Amino acid sequence: MVQEYILRGMDGPMLKRMLNLDDSEYPVEAAQHDVPVSKLGELAHYITEPFTVDDSFDYEVGFTID
């Protein structure tokens, strides 16, 4: 199952700091990144719709342009 949520107010540098991402090979915005369950609470602050954490799911974050 795939569900997408918009992270309002989140940008690449913020995500890099939050998830401790290394962008030395490519920009943070250029790929999907695994999100540990322990970080989902922090990301949930940027989601404006109902969101429930399920420990049995894998979570990723990425950037898209509309």
C-alpha cells in the first residue's frame, strides 16, 4: 500500500538535518529516503491531514514538483 502526504513547510535542508542525510553524492531532493519510525512524530508536524503510524509499515520521504 502506498499513501502520499504533503509535508507543508518542509524543505531539503530541514529534511537533511532531521534524518541526518548525506548529500555529498547527490542532492537530498533527488531520491526517496527511508524514515525510521522514531522520526515519524517529527515529520507528522508537517502533515495537515490525519496520519497514524503503523510499526508494520516501511516509510519513505521524497520530493516532487507539481
